[in-house]
Amino acid sequence: MKKHLLPSLMLTIVFVVICGGLYPLLISGISKFVPGSGKGETLMVNGKVVGYANEGQKFTLDKYFWSRPSAVGYNAAGSGGSNKGPSDSAYLKQVQANIDTFMVHNPTVKKEDIPADLVTASGSGLDPDISVQGALIQVNRIAKERKLAPEQMLALVNAHVEKPLLGMFGPEKVNVLKLNIVLDELKK
Amino acid sequence: MNTELSGVILTFLLTVLLAYPLGMYIAKVFSGERTILDFMKPVERLIYRISGVNPSEGMDWKQFLKAMLTINLLWFVYAFFMFLFQGHLPLNPDGNPDMTPDLSFNSAVSFITNTNWQNYSGETGVTYLTQLFVITFLQFVSAATGIACLVAMFNGLKHKTTNNLGNFWQILTVTTTRILLPICIVIAVLLSFNGTPASYDGKDAFIGLQGDTVQVSRGPAAGMIAIKHLGTNGGGWYNANSAHPLENPNYFTNMLEVIAQVLIPMSLLFALGFYIKRRKFANVIFGIMTLGMLCLVIPTIITEIHGNPEIARMGISQATGAMEGKEVRFGPAASGYWSIVTTIISTGSVNSMHDSSMALSGLMQMLGMLVNGFYGGCGVGFLNYFIYIIIAVFISGLMVGRTPEFMGHKVEAREVKIAALVTLLSAFIIKGGLAIACYTLLHYSNADWAFKPSGWLNNSGFHGFSEMMYAVTSANANNGSAFAGLTGNNIFWNALLGIAIILGRYLPIIGPIAIIGLMAKKKYVPDSAGTLKVDSITFGAMTFGVILIITALSYFPPLVLGPIAEYLSMHH
């Protein structure tokens, strides 16, 4: 044991310095050259930060595209999911309530067209995206609220569909914050 | 074809494609041949000089284990006190508090053992100092510890008769400087270019479009997220782990992270083949492990894409699959694939909340951790598989009625006894721990504790039982993923899981190293007509059979009470 203690101690010190000190410093230094310089990429409106490109935020007003439900209320300083199992009765009531709320605000939508992502909470509570279907079924509501032509809104959504990686891998999606920022600019 | 499925298939193919040459490289590193990273030699020589290590001094299996355990004990003491006083130490821009003693114990144990079970939230429970100087550091060296122990086994298998399993400190050092650090730098840079933060700034705040004030946790996360996957650690920078959009910003990073976690376990198999010059042996094992993985992955992906039957009954579309606890940018296929990879590999990072997976997927995730040897964690995965091999060798020997040999060494009573004990140990820890938890919940649910057991579970019925079973299974397997609805930050769970983690880490390392040490000392028996052909497909299938039987016999009853009962109740 004694024979092992000194090398162990010195190796520990060396690797704490290398792995805990130098390595993150190196990565931090390199990240100064990426968009957002390693602090996270932000989106601006009129010179003010209104959000992080990768992080979802709460949208509940009828004039905006809604984000997905969040178990943590889109608290970007405390992420998390609902951790509800698929058969829990309280959870299923919550989903039913989400469906009902959506139907009330979107009377023209048929229930069987609502995609599951719009009424279930994401894993992080900060999901920046919704499915394409999830955006399309909100078009009528927003067009009415903003007094815009539904065709114009449809074109807007389609222009904001993010294709799978290289067109071949992974799901299609729509970034809600980016879409809503453009929506606000449309009005002017 | 469906873009989600093609994404999963591409991910797996890329993993194999990268693991093969990496395996070749790793074999070269440990046999001291020339590699492209030889420019690290002066750094390594400096490390040996500072530490007073003679890298060419061999160790027998007892010395090797003593060196490993001593340094691990030291890391525990260091980590425990750092967590305990982190609130009073520098690099804490968000002003996060000290950990309680029981949480410090649990966290320290969790990170020195490559488990990364987290009973705290990354945003509020740790500081940048502990994230980097404790957690990131331990993610490197705990992975290197596992790999070093496997290399000791390689050395035992390579030589006909030997006492020398290599020098623990030397292997630990080169694993870090030649394998983990260089690859991590590449991964971390790719992550930061895709939006993962890497600067030391604290929380940010802004006013969103709807007028809500939002606080955003950030920090030097990219480096930690790289080693968290490459080292099969799994502990997240943020609470939501790799479901968090800063920790895993897009489909590309998702592929990168899930490839990174399989990379070393898989390449170590190939390295074994090159190192001991038995390529076929390694290839057959690779085949069996891949088969095992597919048996778990395929049902999981199908179930998740199919969606939640209870929600289908409400009459909405299931075109995007089961989405509770999942992120739109990954979808159900990539989330299902990840959930199995992270449970068979012992990583335990998540890109979706396993607690919200379908019942069948939950069953597959638990099976992945119960077997804990399909690829498995850095180094330890093969050590676990080796135990199954020894049992298979023993049973084969019984069938033909002669003392069996494994690679020219007799496998006798002592070795088989150790293997049997290690096998029984897992069942004992998991079912014993689960029994204590259930008993406490049933009889002391309103006990006068700081946190009452009645508040432990987030789900009712069978799924609540699954939450507890998942926790002890994850602890024993040193996995670290959770059915995270379980409230784990209280003395009961901090202590129970901490103890399960310690037993589940060190005994399954000590056992195989002891076996290989004992075997390697024996006289070499050359191959004859009666020798068991361990590199045949027949023997591979035999091992697979042993895994099936042991797992089914040990864990069928609790699995029936949890995920299987839930599945049946949903599909009545």
C-alpha cells in the first residue's frame, strides 16, 4: 500500500491538471472561433437577445406557433422531463387535457391530425422544435389571429422546414423560435 | 426508406467502420509499437518522472489490483471533499451550494467507478470547479482504469506462462495520453462547432418574445460531454443529459455522441484479436455481442415508432411515434437506438427520458444492464463477458468429462468458483437492494425521515416498481441511467445505490483479473485434438446460451412484476 501511495498521489495531481485544467481550457480557447464564441448561439431582434437558437422557449399566445408542452416550464436553468410512464393515469389525464386545450384554440383542426409531439412533454423541457405536421395544423389559428392569408403562412412554414441531415438521416422539424421571429417581422 | 431508420443504420455502420482501425491502433499502443502519436512520448516520460513510476516494471495480478485500488481510494477521498465544500471554492459563477455528506458520498462513488449516477441536477447541484476538476477528471481516469484492467487480461492471455500483467500506472497513463485525450479533443471541437457551450461564463438572462424573463445555464461543457461518451461515463453537464439542446444540439451531434460511446468498447474487441493474435476469437465475440444488441434494439425501435397505445386510444395521430420524454430533432428511432446502446454499454447518458419509454423498451433497457456484457463499458465490458466465457468453458468441460482449457491454460475449480461468485453477486445486489427498498416503502412509507419514502416514486403501480428496479440495476451495472422519476437524493437511496455501485464495480474487476492471474501462471498446455475450440461459432453460441440462461434464471421474477406486467396491462 505504502509503495503504491506516492505514485498514485502524484499521478492524480498530474491528471487533475491535464484533464480538469488544460483540456477544457484548450477546448474553450478553440471555441472562441465558433458562432456564439462558445457561449451558445443567440438570436437577436432589434439588437436585443430574444433567445438561444438551440433552446426552446414558452409560446402560449395564439398569435405565435406554440412550442411543445414542457415539464419544467421552459426553465433553461433547470432542464428536465416529466418522467411519467406510458400507463400512469394522472399522466394520461394531462395528455387528454393538452389535447382538449389545443382543440379549443384550434377549432378547425381534426383531432386525428394532432401529432403526439404537440401534446407530450419533451425530454429536456427545452425542445426547440416541433414536427412539420405540428406547425402546419397551427397555421389557420395564427392566420386568423394575425389577419394574414393562410397560403402566405403555409409558405412561411414550408420555408422553415429543416430537412434531415444531408436530406437522408433523421427527422424533419421546425424551429419554433426562429419561425416566430420571422412571423413578427412579417407584420411590419 | 424512412430517414429515421436510415439514420440509425448509418450510425451503426460508421461505428464499426471507425472501431476496426482504432482497435488496430490500440493494440499497437499497448504492445509498444510505433504509432502516429509517438510525439507524446516526452510528455509521458515527464509524467513517469514526476510520479516516480518505472513504466517497464511489471506487476503480478495482486500488485496490479493493489495499485488500481489504492489510486481509486485516493480519488474517492479527493472527490468526496471537493463535493462537500464546492460552494466555498472558486469557479462557481452561479453560486451553487455544497453537497450534503450523503450526496457527496454517492456522487464520489458514482464518478470514480465510471457509473455517473446523478442524484443532483447539473445546473444547480455542482460548480464549474467540480464539473471539471472532479467529474471530467474522473471521467478520464475511471475509463482508463477499466481499460487498464482489460489490458492486464490481454497480457495474461498473450503469453504462454507469465506472472507479469503489465504496469498499471503505465497503462493508465498511455490510455489517457494516446487514446482518450486525442479523440476527446476532436469530439469536443466538433460539439462546440455545433453549438455546445465551452466558455467559462456563468448563467445568462434574456427576455423572450412573449416577454418572459429566461435564465440560461451554460458553462465549459463541450470537453466534458466528449469524455462522458468516449469513456462510457454518461454523466450529463445539464440535468436533462444529452436530451438537452445545448448538450446535444442536432442530429449530427447525436450520431457523434452515440458513436463515441460504442467506439472504445467495440474497438477493444478488435484490439484483443490483434494483440493476442487470435482475430477469429475476437470476431466471433463481436458477432455474438452484435446479435445480443440487435435482439434488444429491434423491438425497442419498433415499439417506440409505433407510439403509446394509451394515447392512440385518445384519437390523435401517432405518426411521430411515442414522444413523451423525447426530442423532435432525434425522433423515436434514434432515441430507441440510443436507449439500448447506453444500457448495454454502461454509459448511461440519455437522449430521451427512459422513465417515459414504452414498457417493452424499459424491459429491453433493463435487460441490457442485467447482461452488461454486449460490448459493455470501457474495458469492463469484456471482463464481464469473460466471466460468461469461463462459465461456458466449465459447462462444456462437464459435457465432455475432462478438465477444460482456455487458450492453453487449465480452468480448474478455483477459477470456476470465482466466476460463479461474480455471477451470483449481481443477482444478490440487484434483488437484495430491491427487496430492501420495497420493504422500506411498504412498511415505513411515512417514517419520520427528512424525506419520506412515500415520496420516492413518480409513477403508480407496476411502473413505480420498475423505477426502483431500474435504479438498483443501473447501480450494479455501473450504468448511471435512471428511470429519473425516482427521487434519489435522500439518505436511503444515496447510501443504498452508493454501496451497490462499489460492489458492482470492484468485485467484477477483481474476479476476472484474479482468474487470469491464476491461469496465466499455470503450465502451458499445447492444443490437441480434444482442446475446446473457443474461437468457433459453436462456442460463441454456447456463451450466448449461458448468458440467456443466467439472465433469465436470475431476473425473471422482478422483471415480471415491473415492465412485463405493465406491458400486459397496456395491451389487454
